[in-house]
Amino acid sequence: MIHELVDYETLRVIWWALLGLLLIGFAIMDGFDMGVAILLPFTTKTDTERRIAINSIAPVWEGNQVWFILGGGAIFAAWPLVYAAAFSGFYGAMFLVLIALIIRPVGMKYRSKIFHPIWRAVWDCGLFLGGFVPSLVFGIAFGNILTGVPFYFDETLRSFYTGSFLDLFSPFPFICGLLSVSLFTMHGATYLALKTHDPITTRSKKAGVRAALVSMILFTVGWLWIKNGWVPGYNILEISGFDEPSNPLGKIVTQDTYAWLTNYRLYPWMWAAPALGYGGACLTAVLLLIKHPGKAFITSAVAQLGVISTAGLSLFPFILPSSTHPSSSLTIWDASSSHMTLFIMLASVIIFLPLVLIYTAWVFRVMRGKVSEEDVLTNTQSY
Amino acid sequence: MLDLDISQLSRLQFGLTALYHFLFVPLTIGLALLLAIMESVYVMTNREIWRQMTKFWGLLFGINFAMGIATGITMEFQFGTNWAYYSHYVGDIFGAPLAIEGLMAFFLEATFVGLFFFGWDRLSKVGHLTVTWLVAIGSNLSAFWILVANAWMQNPVGSQFNFQTMRMEMTSFYDVIFNPVAQSKFVHTVSACYVTGAVFVMAISAYYLLKGRHQELAKRSMTVAASFGLASALSVVVLGDESGYTTSQNQKMKLAAIEAMWETESAPAGFTVFGLPNLETHTNAYELKVPWVLGLIATRTLDTPLLGIKDLVTQAETRIRRGIIAYGALYNLRRGTGVPDPQTLSLFNEYQKDLGYGLLLKRYTPTVTDATNAQIKQAAWDTVPNIIPLFWSFRFMVGIGFTLIALFATAFYLSAKRRLVESRWFLKLALLSLPLPWIASELGWIVAEHGRQPWAIEGILPTSLGVSSVTSGQVWFSLIGFVVFYSLLALVDVVLMIKYIKLGPGQEPLPNLRTKRRIA
């Protein structure tokens, strides 16, 4: 059969990398939309200014959001056990994210359609939450994955989450949450600085520099946390094979104090990831200060890539470790779809993702240039 | 461990959020194509009015589109949050079309929809027209992939159970895409969406004509809507018949329940136009039957009998008994380590087709294999869906379908005779018809999905087993949250729609709050 062109083990590694790629794509593309939404109260003072900020993302944010939707779909198709265990386990957090993401499209479209200060203030608040809540919860979710999630599977592979909603908010995940908020804020600030005129530009630069510094500090704190073994990692002691049918109950896993650093010890090139995280954030601050927002946007994107890769490489081959039943942990070797499905999905990605990138780039090219007060006031289509 | 309340609550939440989503999707799909048609006329004739029309209907499209997105996000993630076991059990097949939908269709639609609104002055005429067409194509492709996923729930082809992974796995992607149910569902559903778009345009144009406003725009819109709508309404009904045929092939119970057909009828079966099904006596009172029609629709022959509910229950009972053997063999296979015992394996392979029927017993006895005869009989009757809502939903849906054909035909005739503007009775009728396509769409969804019960995946996985291990408190919380939130937003959507319909085309840019003072 054609799907045997690529062996199962390789496909699993490829799909681990693609999952990372989709998350990074989401952080880079939708990250700046969320950042702009978070920055609305801080960088815009008048209604016109606020509309300029909103209209800077209005033509592109819907496409950007598909990175999030596709991320969900890809996890469903490629890592069904992860999709099942994580989303039902994080039930309350997912509900919060969904509500926040429901406000976003409506808020963007409806905010300026009625001329009333209270109406607009309510939607402004909604837009802020639509950016802030998902950013925070995604970081917290990532933090919880690093600390391990309390869940197990019974013999029919039904997953049971044994923690509570509030358990998600322990200190380390909370730091990860704040880190993701500050990273998205930095990213949004570079975009706003690029797409607007003064005074929004100046305010965005200032906010962006601050967010970059906060990101670097939080990234360091998180790193120290792991380096000192306050967040233990996990190790696979025994597994039947890398190309066996996906059965998460067929291995032995232990909690191990410094296990999240193992990969970095074995493969020193992986240090490039945290280096890109730091370097990206640092350069972003510098470039914003010397007024190169376009370049700052790129370095900020590199920072998103660096930070997400740092966590992903540290976890490898784990996707969702279990803190209470480590052997129920989901790894890339036992949580994937079948060989055939992984192959078909890879083929679709190879065909369609380049197309998506090409037409997205074209749309950004068409919409290039700064958004001015005049655009907002004279264009009947603006938000 | 499994609380039945959870499954009912989860169904309620999924059903309600799906019905909300489906309030907005048909209009998005229908209007997108109408916009593309109107703009094509603009580019070909170069007449400004057609550009105005595209922009005006586009504005209303945008208000609706935002709600479609907002309600759609929930759908993509709800399988994981509320149907975790379902997601594990069939994600290998079901996840693929959903992911491809995002990659191939939704990306296209969502990326270009921004340019549709913001690209008017930045693109050439043909450039903008291309963008509009891409949005329309994207939304249609989107429907295609979602319906491929849905069709697999009705008719799970191209897949097989794997005891090692304890789930269904794909064996042929080709079969999944070219599932006959997917094709008949796709054409039936998108035609219904086009009808929705056409009725929307027609009703609002009728409103303008009644008020004597924006006559040029309204007349042209009405003409487009009438011809487009007539073609679509005809295809909804004709292709609905195709749906009936495919249903008779693989979901005999659904068809029998829709017809409240208790006994097997000799061929060709008659279609019950009216009747009062009685669930106690298993008969229908005051039946009014049209001979031959059902047999012709469902079997396309004059000599194939259609099985009635009672005979189908007997068949289900046989399959449940075989399912018990399959479940027992599976249990032994899962327990053993190393190389599976070849005898158990061949036993399982022989009976695995009926494993799903064995799982129906989980409600009554978690061990399945110790089920009593009474429990087996009970489980067999569980395969009968809820007859009364199906029976009536179907009849109202079909009634609306024919009504709309008549409506569009009249509109088409009047507009050809150039008597549209003066036929005020018709304009009033058109305006009053506005809610009909929505009602029909929701009823159609109920027939398709409520009629699939007790199965999440027909014959494979009972719905009650598909749920997540969450508490009823959690589901109550999210259920109430979604309903309150969606209702508020739907209200806002309607308020804005009415406001912008009343304002009419050619309005000014959105006003600003011209205040220099600091805002919150």
C-alpha cells in the first residue's frame, strides 16, 4: 500500500514536528491578533484610535484564527488520544477559551456597528478578554503539560481526569501563562507599531519593549524552575516498540527530577531553541527602540518559535505526561492515529499548507501599509 | 462509572450548539454564492448597481458570517471536551475530514473573506471578483468535508476495528470520501443553503418593494433570487429523494422510524402522508397513505419490500447476540499479552461486525456477556429512534420544501411577466416566508441526527458510550453558558440585521465617537 512509503515511526516523528509547526504558526499568526486585542486599552485612548487598532487586524484575523481551528483538527486526526484526554481533562479551561474566542469574531464585526459609548465599551472589554483569556490559558495548559496532568486510562482506553479546575493554576503553569501573554503582547505591539501612525506607534513601541523584557524574565524563571528540578520530568523506562499499534498502556514511565533536561544533554544543538527565544525577544526590544517595527515583527516571531520549541524539545517524546499514572502518559509512540491516517494527513498538509502560505502572503501584500484615521473614517467597510 | 445523565446532557449541549451553528451556516453558504453571482454580473456588465448590490448583501453576509464563526469554533472542540471516548474510538477516521476541512476549505474562506470587505479599493475588478468566488468556493468545500465526516457517522465505510488499539481505524480513505451518503448529503444540504440565501434576499427585497424603497436594487435582487432559488429548491427536493434512497440502503431503521412503519410492507410500500403513531400499540391511527411512493423513493423498484420496525428489531436482536460473542472475544484478546490466541482472534474476526450491537448492552450490564434475554430484548428495542419527532419533523420539512418551490416558481413567473412590483400579495407572502428555510434546515438536521440514535456511529458505537468522563455539574455549567451566550449573541445579530436592513444600501461609513476624552 502506498502509505507504507514512509514507515510508521518516521511518520510519528514528522507529525510531532507538524504539531509543533501548527502551534508555532498559530502563535505567530493569531498571536499578534491576540496581542493587539490585549493592547487595546493601553495603546489607544480615543474611539478613532481604537478603531485604527482594530482595523489594523480586521482584514486578516479571520484567516489567522484558522491556525487555531486547524490545530484542533490536526490533533484530532493525528493524535486522537491526546485530543480526547487533554480537551476533556481541561474541560473548564477549554470552556473559558471557547467563550473568549466566541466573543472575538462578533466583537470585531459588531463593535463599531452601533454608535453608542456603552455598546462600544462593552465590546472593547470583550475584545480584550478575547485576546487575554486564550493567551493565558494556552500558556497555563502548556505549563500543566510540563508538570504532568492527573489522568489515567482504563483497559478500554477511556480517559479519566482526576484533578480539578483549580489544580490547573499552580505556580509553574501560571508563570507559563503569563509568559505566553507577554509573548503575544510583544508580538501584537510590533504589529501595531508597524501598521499605525503616532501616537499609537509610540505607545505600542513602549509596550512592546516592556513585554519583551517581561518575556525574557519569565522565560528565565521558568527555565530555572525546571533546571532546579522543581518541575520533575518523565522518562520512558520500557516500551515495546516505536512502530507498534497505538496503545498507551503498553509501556513503563517514571517521574524523574531532571528528565526534561535529558534531551538538551544528549543533543546540545537543541540549545538553539532557548537561544532563539531569548535572542528574538532581546532583538525585538532593541529594534523597537531604534524604530524598526517591521524587523521587530520578524524577531518577535522568532521568539515565539524559540520558546515553543524549547518546551516541545524538552518534552520529546512525551505529548501529555500523566502525573498520577505515569505509565498512562501519551507519547508520540503510542498516541497517534494509524499508519494510513498519518500518511493521508501528511499528504494533505504537503499539498495544502504551501498553498495556504502563498495566498496568505498575497493577502498581506494587498493589505500592506499603515492604517490611517482617514481609512477608518471614510471606508464604509471598516470596523 | 458511566452516568447516563452525562450522555443525555452532552447530547443536549451538542444538539443545541449544532442547531445554533446551523442557524448561520446555511445563510453564509447561500449568500456567498449569490454575492459571487451578483459581482460576476457587475464585472460583466460594468453597471454600478450590481456593485452596490454586492456590497449591500455583503454587509448583511458579514454580520451573519461572524456568528457562523463564533458558533463553529465550539463544534470543532466539543468532540474532545464532551465526546472524548468517541474521539478516541473513531478519531482515526472522523478526524481526517475535519482537519482537511480546516486546511483546504476554511483557510481559503476565512483568509479571503477579509479581502472581500477590505479589498474593494485595493484590487482590480476581476481581482475582487476572484476573491468573492474563492470565499464562495471555500464555504462550499467546507460543507463538503464536514458532511463527509457526518456521512461516515451514518454509514461507516472504509474502516475496521483494531483490537490492539481498541478503536476503529481507516482502511480506505477513498471509500470514506466517496461514501454515497456523503454525496447525497452534500448536494441536498448545500442546495438547502442556497435556498436559504435566496429566500433571505427575496424576502428583504420584497420588504423594500413594499415600502417603495431601493426599487432598482430590490427588483434585480429579486430576479436573481427567484431563478437561483427555484433551481436550488427543485434540487433540494430531488436530491432529498437521493438521501432517502441512500438511507434505505444502510439505515433501514431510520427510514422505518421516519415513516412510523411498524410492519414490513409488501412492495411497493406506500407513503404515509398523515397518521398518529402510537408507541404502545405499535400502530398508526388515521393513516392516510399514498400507494407506491415510498417503495419507489426508497428502493427504486416495484418489488423490493421495505422492512418494518418490528422485523428490524428482530434483526437487531440477532446482531446483539452475535455482538455478545464479539465482545467476549475482544475481552479475552485485550487481556492476553504477547501473541494473540489464534482461536480467539478468528472468533473475534468472525463476529466483530456486530461488536457495536454488543455494546448496546453496556447500559444494562457493564460486563455485556452476562446479559439476560430480557436485557437483550430491551436493547433491541433501543435501536428504534424516537418516532414521533422524526415522523413530524420529516413531514414539515418536506412540506416546506414544496411550499418554497411554489413560492420561487411564482416569483419566477411574475418577474418574467414583469409584474413583480405590483403584485403586492406576493411581496407580502415572500416577506412572510423568511423563516421557512431555517425551520426546514433545523428539522432536516433533527431527522438526520436524531434519527441516527441510539448510535453515534451507526451500528458501531452507541452514543451513550461516546461521552467524556466529566461530571454532570461541568456539563450543566457549559450547557447553560453556551445557551445564554449564544442566545444573547443571536439577539444582537438579529438587532443588527434589522438595523442595517432598515438603513438599506448606500449608507455612510460607520460613525465615530467624536470625543477626545479618554475612553475606558
